[in-house]
Amino acid sequence: MEQSSLARRGLGLRGVNNSKVSPGYTLFAHLTSPGIVKLINNAGHVVHTWNLPYRPGRHARILKNGNLAFNGVHPDAPRLFPLWQKYRGGVMMQVDPYGKVVSEHRDPLAHHDQHHLDDGSILYTTLAPCTADEAATIPGGIPKTEAPDGTVYADCIKHVSPTGEVLWSWRAIEHLPPTLFPLQPHYTRDHWPLINSVYPLADGNILASLRSVSAVIIISRETGEVIWHLDSTVVAQQHCASELANGDILIFDNGTFRHGESATYSRVVQVSRATKEIVWEYRDPHPMTFFTPFMGGAQRLATGNTLVTEAAFGRIFEVTREGEMVWEYVVPDFASYKGLGAEEIEGYFGYPANAVFRAYKYAPEEVPWLK
């Protein structure tokens, strides 16, 4: 008998409503693959594959120029603390549809998210060690769980030119008051505040999701100060904050240790930037059956539908504005981290998994090279 509960429940395409699903193709990178990125159609068939030289450092995107933006795991990055192996990246590549590397920027301390902008520059998350005095100002977390050498690492955001010149940088410990953004009590103290998404806003400022403090913030590009803050009374260890056309913020809200509720469930929320009120929400009709404790994604499509990534379980689905599910796919590829150079987390994640960090969907006109 099949021992994987996920496999027993069914893999691949689970259902589609062809009259309501958005036309197009869905892109994902299986996290425990050696570097495979797949593009599938609404029938669940693989229509294109990239085989890249590094295991995925989270996710991939297709750019307006048709190239694939891929964040691979840096082969020579320092081994800072055990879970660093789970979410680090560092090799930010543009690859054409045929696998040729067009450009590459490397930062061995990069992690989680990266945006290749239209001008060839890259906005991404990275980190740097705190001084002992800086680390002492950060409250919360599990006592005595700093990195093995005693260091606390704090996030940075960098914007670099196509040639790697730093155009703008931001260091959390210099601009984020630790007392207002304490580590939640169940988090290790090796990494603060754990930025898992960074997004360039239309007004030039920067939107960021801070997982280990359950906050979403907007950073002034001009001053570096936090000018907008959504706190843990609204979101819980969230991911994938992005701006919609009307200025609202779309967020994948994981729900781990959500205030005021003992049952965990994930949801997608659309928050008004002006009022900080939730103006739209998707949760499963049976809420606890949709949940991923970490990772996750939400993308608003041109049709008004929303693509959702229930990341830890490799489940990608699309819902309408009314919350009707019109497409569902479960990644059929399972593998462990064994043999991928991530020995530190083989004990944490010692099982074959089909996890993906975040998926994206593209309309047919966005992939004209696809035949």
C-alpha cells in the first residue's frame, strides 16, 4: 500500500473547470529537485522544462523578455546555521527558453526572494551578521538558539545594477525597531526578522513580508524608514506580499500561531493599503483542510482569479473572486534532500516531499516562444 498520504490522495491534475479557469501555463520549481523547473498547461501536462545546474533557491519566474529568472542555491555559500540550508539561494540567473544563461548575479548570503526588473537590475533579500550589541537589542525567540558561533543574522535588502553595482541597500537592524518587531517566542534567534518576500511598489517604495515577527511593511526608498506596517493581529507568519493594480496588498497568510484562534488554517487576504482592512479573503470551506505551515504563494491573475500555492504539500490551485475552485494540481514529484548538499536539514526533512515555494501562472501571450 502507498505510504505517502499525499500520493494516496491523488497527484497531478485533480480537477478543472474549463469555462472559468484562466487560460495559460503554470510555472513551478520542485524544491528537492537538482534544479528542474516545469511549465504545465491547464490539463496538467508538462509543456516545457528547464534543467539547471543548481537546486532551487526557492522559486522561478518568467520575465517580460521571455527569459526565466531562477534563483539557484549558491555552491560555495557559508553554512551559517541548520535551517539556512532550507531557504538560501544566491545564484540569480536569467536563462533563455532553451537553457542558455543570459546573465547572472551572485550573493552567497541571498535568500528567499528576488525580482529581476525590466532594466536588468535585481531587487533581492540577503542578510548580514549583527554585532553583539545589535543582537542584544532583539527581544524574543527561543533562548540560546543563535547560530552555532553565537551570531544573530539580520536581513538586508539590496538593489543591484545589471553589472552588480549596489544602487540601494537597506539593513533591518538600522531601520526596524526590534522592540516593535520582536521575534515570536517559538522562533530560533539565528535570523531576524526573516524577510521571505520583497516587492517593488508602483510608487517606488519597497513592500516586504517579515515571517518570524508576523508583519508586512512598506519601506521608504528615500529614507529607509518603515512608513506602513501590518501587524500580527492581521497576519500570521505570512508570505508573498504583492501589490495589486488598485494599490491593495495581496498576502498569503499561513496562519501558524494566529492570534485568537487555536485551529490552524491558511488563507489568502487582500488588504486595503489605506485602511489596513481585509477587503477580500479566500479560505477553504472546511478551513483546516487548506494549510501550509511555511512557504506559500498568491498571485492575482488578469481574469480576477487568484492562483494559490499550498507550498509544503505541492498543491497549486486557482479560485474565482467568489471563492470557487476552478483548477487544482498536486506536484507528482517526490524526493528528499539527500544528495543535494544540505546535510544539516536531512534530519528535519528526512522524507520524500513534493514541496514548491511559490508557483506563477502566465497567459499564452506572455510565453510567445512556447510552441
